[in-house]
Amino acid sequence: MTELTNHQLRLIARPTGAPSAEHFEATEEPARVPEDGELLLETVYASIDPAMRVWMNEDPGYVPPIPLGAVMRGGGIARVLQSRDEAFEVGDVVAARPGWQSHPTLPASEATKLDLGLGTIEDWAGPIGTTGLTAYFGIREVGAIQPGETVLVSGAAGAVGQMVGQIAKIEGCTVVGIAGGPEKCARLTEDLGFDAAIDYKAVDHLEAAIAGACPNGVDVFFDNVGGETLDAALANLRLKGRAVICGRISQTAAEELYGVKNLGVLIGKRARVEGFIVSDYADEFPEARRWISQRLREGELKQALHVVDGLERAPEALAMLFEGKNTGKLVVRVTDA
């Protein structure tokens, strides 16, 4: 095999606000020949997720920080070019954490061979992948939705949010999404089956807008945004309401954090707020993926994939998350699928 060059993007500075290209450095080196138990991979899609901004902090909290000078951490979909593990063959497609590099060499134990019978590579980058699983377990297990309930979703046009709303509809719920801009809101109601959508950029008082869209209150609020949006939703919870905390994109890169004021309503409403990490449900991933795959085939579920071409544009793509410029699951295409 002709010697391959591994193109990389390394973290060289910790941002205080939104990330940008100045926080990274492009490097390259020969791709490393795998040793026993390793795989040489070719990255196809690099996943772009809000948590990546947290990992850039000096103290992320629940995971170790990315060391300065290290390749930017991140999940993705890759193709096996060389294998020194009997469980993998050349040409296999895997999910792994290749990070921001074109040809990483990783332990085979850190890769999962994908069943392309469940969906395409793009399906695995999107709805069958981590974002779909996050939506599935977040709304079904943590949110414990029941038919007839009203579900409110923030960041509803994003990767997780659009899946949450569709799953809730399949389970017989009334679903209202919060998104930014008329195009995103139209997609929620016209393409994804949401019952209503609130354009937070076009309303003066979000709490009142939620009350208007959910006149009987909110049984389950699935939050991807945090801050003022969380406050407005808490005020509209029904008795025994649940707020599922999946993300807080409005606060992740904020230089000054918003203090939530409406936690007191949880007392009288006997409501709860609960966060979760999708990896807690790892043992149940195969069953969830089969459920999602079947509904994809039946046309009950779909997820837009927002593709940015070129590894060098990964910093730009990450910044897009915090500017609300993405629609659907955001990925960087490193090589052709």
C-alpha cells in the first residue's frame, strides 16, 4: 500500500467562548502501520457535537480534558484499511473515535463494526448513531412518555431534537418544537410531523408563547438549550411534569452563565428535572437500533444530515452549532462514503 499521510487538527488553545479556527493547528504525519490488535482507519464522517466544546475546557467535569497539542477528540464513522485483529477485515465500516484526523490507527477494541443491514453509512452517522440513541432513551426512558401527553422540545431542529419529536409522535404524544427561524419551524411541522413550532427568535416572551402552544401545560420538556429556554419551559410544566436535560447549548460557550429562576415550581407541581448520559444505556443499544432502523424503513422516522466537506473545515462546523446555522445532524465529510 502506498504510504498514507494522516492529516490532523490539534487543539492548541482553550476557548473562553465559542470555538474557532484559531484554537486549532493543522498537522500531518505518515499514517502508522497497525500493530497486533489495532486497525488503520480512513475517516469517512467526523461527528460534530456540542459536548466537544465542553471537552476543550480545562475541567470538563465528567471526562478528562483534551490535552493541548493533542488531536481534537470526536466520534465518527470510518473504513478499515488495514487490520491486525481477526474480528475486522479490510473494507469493514466501523464507528469509533477517530478524532479530527484522516487516517488514525486505533485499538480494535475501540471500534464497533457496523451492520449496514440496519441502514446506510449516513444512517449510522445520523439516526442510528449516538444522536438517535440519545433521543430514544432520553424521551422514552428518562422522559417516560405516555400516549396523550404533551411533549415540548427545545433545539427541535437539531440532531437530537428532531428525533425526539418524531419518536414522541410515534408514541402518541402531542409535540411542540422550539427552533430558530421560520425555515426550521416549517420543517418541523411540514416535514417531521410536529403539531406546532415556536420560533424563539420571533417571540417577545417565550414563556407566554409556550403557554399558547401548550394550553394544558407540558408533561415532558426535552431540553437541548438550557438557560432562559429552560426557565420558560419549567413555568409551563404540568403536575408530575418531567424535564429531561440532554444539553445546554446556550450555556456551553457562554462567557456569563444564565441563572435558572423557576426551579421553585417543581415543588408545587411535584415535577422533576433529570439529566442523563446515553452511554448509561449501552447494553440496550442493539434493541434501540433495531427499533429505529425499522421505523426508518417504514418512513416514520427521518433525520436531516447537515454535511460540511473537508477536514480543514471542522472548526468552522463546530462553531456552526453555537451560531444555530445547522439543520439536523452536523457532520464533516472527510472522505467519500
